[in-house]
Amino acid sequence: MYVLSGQSESSDHSESQYACKTFISFPDYECIGKDILPSDTTCPPVQVKEIKKNTTIKMTFNLQNEALPFVLFGVERIKDYFTRALIVSPLEDITCIEGQTAVFTCEFRKTNMKVKWFKDSLPLNDTGDNITIESKDKVHVLIVRNTKKGDIGRYSICINKESSLAQLKVRGVELTVEEVNYLRLVHLMLRIATPAVRAVFDTEFDPSKLRSGQIFKRTDIEKLVKHKHLTEKDGDLVLPVTRKPKPSSQNFDVKLMITLIRNFTEMEIVDVLPKSSNNSKGADLSRLKFYRNLIVHNDGSFSKDDFTSYWNNICKAVVRLSIKDINQEEAPVQTPRGEHDPLAKAILDSVAKDNEEGRNSIKQPITKEELLYLRIVHLLHREACPAVRVKFDVLFPPFSLKQILLTKVQILSKQKGKKISHGQWDLIFPKTGIPLSRNFSLQLMTTCIWYASDREKITMEEWQAIQELEKYIYKVAQNKGFLHMSVINKYWDEISKRILLIGGENFTRSTTYLAFNTEQNTISDSTASLC
């Protein structure tokens, strides 16, 4: 029997340390100060060296001087365990359109907790027509289907003396100011900022040499594609496999042009928003790149303050880039009145208020073709994404979403940098809390459905409809910002049918409202046939 000792029989402290090291080795072990939290320490396994036979090592401790810090840390650990909050991911406020589904999700520290749900302090259960309460392991979910104005209120989940509260807001199908703000920024970026970037691009790269393929080497472009700076389609636009069509900046979007300027010129372009004092050409291109990403990855609405800030900064950058015509690439058509079209009226009323709001305004004439384009953009953001989310929540129940995704982490990781961006990866596997489907874009939901869902629970017709909606997202995003009447009816009819197929009848009223346009009855008739 061997007994380890922190002190030798000798009173000399250095000799006692030497005696310990003679018989046992504690790699990476060291004393911990009282100001260091136990959670910040890591204890590797102890490696005990062979001890000679017939050797006795005594182990004694001075409790006050040596063991007390460890006892205190043990007490703190126990205290922390019992006093730590039970709720890990609290409820979040939800705003939805009447008829759509609201999902409240809460994660607890312990499994199988018995909780109570309340609405405006009144107990809730899942016996109601549109209320469902579910739970699994640590996640608890309250689902409000086919929402109506009567569902507006404060919802809370409680256990013991701890609770989490969130607000449910249900609005009608009418356009909001925030949605109009988003559509105006989309138009500003496509029809006004893009020509400004194109003017810089054409200055840096001679258009005639670009058409003849004398500027970019195929190996350089392929390297950018390989490292995910460009898509394969972008590579084909810059250096097409065939001679037709010839490369032209008129077919390049903001992202593609700025990427090429960044990699093939001395201009410094960064991924973050530059300081306001930096007004260089590279800084202004960086600003447009930054705001372009904010707009593309937005859920379809911007607050008044954000809109005003983004609008002013984009306009200032465009003016400083000093292009001759900062309005539109084509000769502007007379701005439509649109008194009977809710979308047109809302946008034009917002344009008229620019001077009142004190915005640094560039004139923003909006043609009928541009309004038709914004109508399709709005339909995809407001209706297509929520419709796909309805099916997504069936394939990935909110209380199981985290667990299902974790079981598919290796499969999904192969798509990181390809179909899943780094920002989207953080949404799927957040560092804290749980993933919420309402934060997923249509493209991200489609990727998860393909790679991580049980596809036996989705019909081929539904899957094809989701794929078609994703294609329209890309098709519309790559548009120059206007659609002619010859294609608008086809777009609207095909998108609306797929929305109703996936989302159900609850989306009928909203899509019909968006299609209402007395000046173009064909659109209304197209949607009315689906009701």
C-alpha cells in the first residue's frame, strides 16, 4: 500500500516538492487561484510513474492553506448548479400575417420538465382548434395555426418561479411601411447603385478587351470559383465556354463586378463597413458591397431608422463614384400613378415623403416594369418563404429540429462553403440556443430538406414545387430590376400555384391581395383562378 504525501518528514518545503516529483508526475497540473472559475479549467488524466516497492509516501494536507480553495470551488460548483437558470433559450417575439402559423420555442437546461403555458396570464392547453403544445427532451413548443387577430397577446412558459414571455402580433395582408422600405432599397441597389459600380468596372477593365477575352486568364477565374469567391455561373459569364454570348459588364451584378475589381486591381475593398471618414473609391465600393449583402439576406423588411441610414449611405457612395447618369440604365418611362394598386401606391407615397423625412435623396423614378418586378420580389419574400416553412416544420418538427440537424452534421458539413454559407451554418448550429426555422431562408430550408430530412414524408410534387420556388429566387435576384408584361403573368401564375400547393389555403387571401391591380386585371384573374 502506498500513501502519497504533499509533505515529507523534512520541514524544508523545497525538499518536500522534490520528494513528490521523485515518485509521481502530475503533467499540466497546477494550483488554481481563487479568482479563476472552475469552468475555465481543464483536468487532463493523471499519469502515475512506477513507484519502487517497499516505498512509503505519506500524504497530509493543511486544510486551511491547501485544500480550502478546492473545497470552496466545489461548493461554488454545487451552488451554481442549483441556482443556474432553467431556461436556456427563452421565447422570442413573433409577427405573422393573419392565417399563417406562429411557433414559440423554448429550451430548458433539464429534460422532461413539466411546464405550463399561458396567454395573457390565462392557462393554455392543446385542446383548442388552432393550439398545439408539444415537447421532447429539453425543447418545448407552442404552435398557433391559422392565426387571427384574436390570437394577438402575450404568451409565456412557466416552471416553478421561472418564466419566459413573448409577444405575438398578427397583422392583416396590407403592406407595411417596413416592407415598402425593403422594396425601395432593392430598387435603389439594382437600378441606381449597380450602374455606378459598372461605371467603375468599365474604367478599370476596357469593355472591348473584356469582350475579346484579353483581360482575365481562365486559370485565375477557375481559382476564384474553386475557393468559392465566384459561382460557376459567374465564371461562365466572365469567360464563357463558347464564344457566344461575349463577356459584357452589362450582364454582371454588383457582387461579381466588385469581386473582380477586388482581385484584379490595386483597389482596397473590405468585407466590413468602412469608417465614415474614408471616402476612397474602394471604400465606397465596400459600402455598396456591404449593403448589398444586407439587402439580399434580409427577410423582406427594414425599420424606418435602418432604411434612412442605409439609403443615405448608399446614395452618398453613388454620388461620390461620379457617374454621369446615376438614375437608370434605360430611358425612364413616365412614373405610373397606381392609385388603385396597393403596392404601387405605397411605394410612390414613400418616394414622395423623402424630402419630409430628410433623407439624402437621389431621384428614384419607378417605371411600371420596375413595379412589376418589385411585386414578384415581394411575393417571394412574403409568401413563398413562409409557405416552404410550413412544410419544413412538418419534416423538421420544431422540438426535434436541433436533434435532427445534429445527426446530419457530417452530411451538412460537406455543403459548407458550397450551398451553405458560414453565416447560414451559424443559424443551423448556433453557438448558444437552438436553431429556429423562421431564421432560415428559402434556399437554406431547401438544402436542409434535401440533405437532412426524411424525404418519404414529402411527395415528389411538393419537392418539385419547392425546387421551382428556389429557382425563382435565383432568377429574380439575377434580374436587372424590371420585368415586362410579357413574362409577369407567367411568373405570377407559376409562383402562386406552388405557394398554395405547399402552404395550403391559408395563403390564398394574401396572394390575392398582392395580385390586386385594376390597371392589369390579368394578374388578378390569374390568381383568382387558384382560389
